[in-house]
Amino acid sequence: MSLWSEMPMGPADPILGLTDAFNKDTNPNKVSLGVGAYRGDNGKPFVLDSVRKAEKLVLDKSLNHEYAGIAGVPDFTKLSLAFAYGKDSPALTENRVAGVQTLSGTGACRVMGELFARFRGTGSAIYVPNPTWGNHIPIFKNAGLEVKKYRYFDPETVGLDFEGLISDVQAAEDESVFLLHACAHNPTGIDPSQDQWAELSKVMKSKKHTAFFDCAYQGFASGDAELDAWAIRRFVADGHCIALAQSFAKNFGLYGQRIGALSVVCNDAEEAERVGSQIKIVIRPMYSNPPVHGARLVAEILSDEALSQEWSGECKAMADRIIAMRTALRGHLEGLKSGRSWEHITDQIGMFCYTGLTQEEVLKVREDSHIYFTNDGRISMAGITTANVKYVAKSIYAVTG
């Protein structure tokens, strides 16, 4: 007998388990539409030229491999905050934003969850959209928060249930915490319009709610990093003291580097100092300090005008390919004279598309056509290429009519 003798087998991660099943499938026509990582039109992993150039520049500096501080690489943090809030943001120029480097967006959410639990009390609630990224719920539960859901997705329209969202925000206890996806909502790909964001900001301000933005796709959603940050900047301009989690996995293609940032907008510089000190107290026993290499790459790109422009063009090209595949998939489905409306495919934005397929239909597509995507009908548009889009459309049509 050992300490682990009675330990049960844990369930497989739904996304990684899907990948394992795909890898074991020997069918030559198989298609993977599960994992949220960008692929080129050849279906292969994609490394940005701007990142390659930044790598050479960083290596030429012969930097050492000493630990970063608890807050990470200072240049990276400063540049990442300017990237999100805007270079001329009053909140930044007034030094009232506390910011640190984190282990990608996942780490930022975990640290912020811990901060909420410590200063609002264990068991305090955080409201997340229904549905949300699958990892959000266990992250916040493990941090000691109660996770509640607010209405977001309308299955009847395969669109945003904005009335339900606003109603739930108004019904929540004053001074509640709400998680918001800054752009390219995962998993639905459905974002509020700018007018809807403005209304949501007004309602949340009246209820004294705290907005916690998760921003994993800035620049990658629309191809315009400034546009994708619109909701963040609007809330700050409206006087919200938001919290913000940033990830540089998708938009810079730095998945394995785990580069992210966490920031909190405060009332003044002195408050920001205190909040920053508490964030570092959370981080120190959790993972001590973050990795430096990927942060140096992002900082190199964002601090160099030519590289930054090159990155912007490459990011737009990735976004444009996703948009083109949305158009192609919808076009093929409509060309097959499908009885369903597929407008939502092009109405949605970002890497993921909520198809509206039921779990039964998803499993049927998987069994008959060897196309792998999650049981809720979410597909990764990055897995669709000019070579397989017609096959995917015909397979979906076969089970939906």
C-alpha cells in the first residue's frame, strides 16, 4: 500500500482528450477542429516572421538567464499595458495602474482570483458568461471563489442574449465581480456591439460592479489591435477601476512561452502601489517569478516601430485567413441548400465558431466523417483550410440537412 493506492483515475481533459482521439484515428480524411492554436492554410503550426527577427535580436544581446523579479520583465509589462490601454491612456500617465507579468492569461486569471478571494472573502462570487472558456470555472473555484453564471448565449438565434445579460447584471448584488471577454468571446465568437458595450458599462457603473476583462485575442480578433481593445478603453474612460488579464499566446504565436500580464486600474498612484504589492505577495509562493524569454520577444517587437508594424501586418493576415474560412464555410453550407441559417458563422469573430450543432450531431459528424470538435459544437476555425473546408461543410450538412 502507498499513499496513492486508493487514488482514483481523473477524467481526461475534454480538449486534450479530443486531440488524443484524433491522433489515434488512422482515417486519411480526419480533421482536427478542437485545439485553439492558429494553423496556416497548410494546417501546420505558424511562427511569425516578426517573432523570428525578435529572437535573433534578443540572442545578439547576449542576455543572461537570471531570475526576473516577482513582477517579471519590467519593459514587457510597461509595453503590454500600453498595448491594451493605449499609449496615451490617462490611467497610465497618472501611474494608477498596477501591473505584473504572469504565466499567460491562465496565470493572470488565477492570481486575480486569489486576490479577489483574499480581499473580498473566500466564497465571494464571480460572475462568468454562460458559456465561457472551460478553464475559467475551475480556475476561480480553486482560488476560493463561488462561480455564478450570467446569460450570454442565445441558442435560438445562435447570437448574444443581451437583454438577459443586462438583466442578470442588474439583478446581481451591488459591487459584484463580473468576468468579461474583451474580444472574440471563447467559445462562442459572439461579442457585444460598441453600443452594447457602452450600455453595459453604464449599468455596471450604476451597480458599482467590478469588471475583470480577459483579453486573449487583441489584434487577432479583427486584425486591428486598437479596435479589439475598444471595450477595455471604454470602461476605463467611463471611470471603472477594471482588472485585466492579457495573453500573448494567440496574437504573437507564443503558445509555449506562457507570456501574459495582469493589471488593475486604481483610483490613484498610491492605491496602485498597494495593489501591486499585494499581487506580488500572491505570486511569490505560487510560482515565484515568470519566464523571461517570451517576454523579451514581445518587448522587442512592441518597442521597435518597424517590427511592431510587421507584427501588426502578420496578425491581420492571421485574422483575415480566419475570416476567409468563415466566409467559405458558410458559402459551402448555403450552396448545399441547407435548411438552416448559417449567418452566425460570419457574424461571429475570432478563432472559435459556435456552430449551433447539438451534441448528438457533433458525435455523428465525428463518427461518420472523422472530424473532431468539442461536444458543444464549438469549432476552431484555424483548423479549417482551403483543402478541407468543402469536406467539413458537406459533413456538417449530412447531419443537419
